[in-house]
Amino acid sequence: MPTSDPTAQPDAGELPIPTRTPTATRTPTPARMPMAVYMLGLAVFALGTSEFMLSGLLPPIADDMNVSIPRAGLLISAFAIGMVIGAPLLAVATLRLPRRTTLIALITVFGLGQVAGALAPSYEVLFASRVVSALACAGFWAVGAAVAIAMVDFGQRARAMAVMIGGLSIANVLGVPAGAFLGEHFGWRSAFWAVGAASAVALVGVLTLIPRIPLPAEKPRLKKEVAIYTDRQVWLSVTITALAAGGVFCAFSYLSPLLTDVAGLAEGWVPSVLGLFGLGALVGTAIGGRVADAHLFGVLLSGIAASTVFLGALALFASAPAAAITLSFLLGVSAFYTAPALNARMFNVAGAAPTLAGATTTAAFNLGNTGGPWLGGTVIDLDFGYAATAWAGAAMTATAIAAVAVSLRLHRKTPGRVVTSSAPAPAPAPATSSAP
């Protein structure tokens, strides 16, 4: 919906998703990615570092809080549970609020949650701080994803999501290993302080680079957005995303003790291997973001199948240091190669409800991030060992492949169906940055 200001950015939470289809006529020159999308990716760096850094901090947290490693692993699940609950809840609560103001409030609460975690005197307080931080993180993801999707053309959705997911990849390359390094040399609390500082930087970026988005003439209707949940393709997308993410993080959540206790590596290796996983994630995101718009189901099938193979190999060869290190990198590639496609698929089938589509994808990923670590912890408690978490993860990803096959079969019956708003497409955002 155009505004009186031709340079105004569209509001993703209040304006409809473009109705253009992948076969629509394109201009000869590809549209550039708006600078605001890159800013969202930068903010996601702080969010992602907090979400994943506990994989390298479980042993010192367990020692300091006098709990077992599997119980410390529940802090990962706590964050994921907060994301599952917070994404749709905050998406609904902020549906009619200005997008920029919402993003500012959520990144502020997230940063304060990191401070609370750094000061936590007990496991229970740390657990609560993780839930609060996750609620804010979930809301930021849901609103931010909707903003990013609405600012680009249909054929650039996966690329826009790849920019945001790239923030997660960089968090794995830099943030997670840095957190492990800080935890080893300065105590695990220093990692929380560092993420709090990164959140403050992200807040400044949102304040200065995310434009003030005008409110639309027609308010979004909750009933219309909630209607997406009557579509079985939406629920298939939720299932696929949860299983694909959960399978990888079933093993990744316990990668640190697997590397030290099974592969026999010194603790000093852990930050480097986590960084290697993150490097793989960055490579996977870059490739998946480029390919997924044209070959979405091909990316889903090939990427999840690769994760299944790598998890099985990790279970078999975890005691070999070289194999464990190499497979950590390959898992990062395969997991994040599929991520842009998983996000884009949800927006394709639920495009008439952009805010809840983003929230549902966020919740789906974190259903996996909740169930995966829980299943891994259960396997460890049953004395199957750390390597067995990879077998459990492979079972989850194999089930995800079956769900993709069902979704593809349904898609082929109605290949032209993409859920979009019936309203006109919003004016394209101004080009403020070169495309990646």
C-alpha cells in the first residue's frame, strides 16, 4: 500500500505481502537488498550468540551451579521453550503496534535478560533469565522476519531470510567460540556480559538504521492471520522445521562433552570446533539463500538428507578426533543450507499472515531446539553415551525427510497455490545497499 512519502519503508506487520509469483515478469536489474535487512541480520548476531553459546559453556555452568550436565542442558531447552511460546504470543500482542518501536523494546528487554543471567545467584534464576530473554528474542525474530520479507520481492524471500540467518551463522563463527573462550578463561558469566554489550550495540543500530514505519490505513485483523492454521501445509512446514532443527541440535547441544569425553580432545579445542561449525553454517546459509528461491524442495530434501548422513557418521566415528571435527563443520553446512528454504516455505504457504508466519517459523525452529536437547539429555541419562545423541538426531531428521515428501506431493497437486493477501502489493523499498 503506497504512502504519501515515496521513500517510506513498508511496515511488514501491517502491510500485505507482495502478490507477485515466481513466474511474474522481472526487471532486467535485480533489486538491491534494503540496508534495514542487513541491520536486522546484525541484531540477530546478538540473539544467536546467546541462544547457541551454552553449547560451549555447559561444563562450567554445571560445576558452578552444582547440577549435572544434562540438567544444565535444560537451559538450552528453556530458551527454546521461551521462543516457542513467545513468538506467536508477542506476534499477536504487537500486531497493531509500530514495528520499529516493537523492535526497540524487544532488543532492550533481551539485553536486560543477559545482564540478569550474568548476575544469577542460582540455577533457578539463571533458568528464568533464559526464558525472559527467549521471549524477547522470539518477538524480535517474528517481527523482524516479517519486516524483512515485506521489503523485498517474492523471488528474494529466501535471500532476505538468508541475510537474517547469516546473523546466526556469524554468531556461530564468532560469538559462540568467543563465548566458550570467555567461559574458559574468565568464567561463564563473562560470556553473558559480552552478549549484553552486543545487545546494546544492536539497540543503537536499530535506533539509527531501522526507519520509522508509517501505520497503514487498514489495521491488521487477528482473525485473518489466525486462519493460516487451518492449512495442512502450514502444519507440515512446522513439522519439517522442528524435526530438521531438533535433529541437528540433539547432537550439537552436547558437542562440547562429546569432543572432550569421546573424541579425547583437550578443552582448548572446543571453541575452535564450535567456530568450525559456525563457519560451515555461514557457508551453508550463503549457498542455500542463493539456491532456495528457485529450488526450494530440492534444497529441503538434499540438505536434510545430508544432515541425516552426517549425524549417523558422527555417531559411528565420534571417537576419531579428525572425523568429529570434520563432521562438526559439515553439520553446520547442511543445517544452515536448509534454513532459508524452511523460512521461505512458511511465508509461501502463509503469506496472507506475514507476522504470524514469521512467528510460527520461529516457534517451529525452537520446538526442535527444545525437543532435540531434551531427547539428547534423555539418551545420556539412559547411559547410551554422548555419541548416541547423534543417532537420536538422525532419527529426527530422517522423519523430517518423510514429511518433506508428503508436503511435496501435496504441493504438486496444487503447484500454483501460494497464500497471499488480496490487496495490492506495497511499493518496493528504496535500494540502499548492494545485494550480497
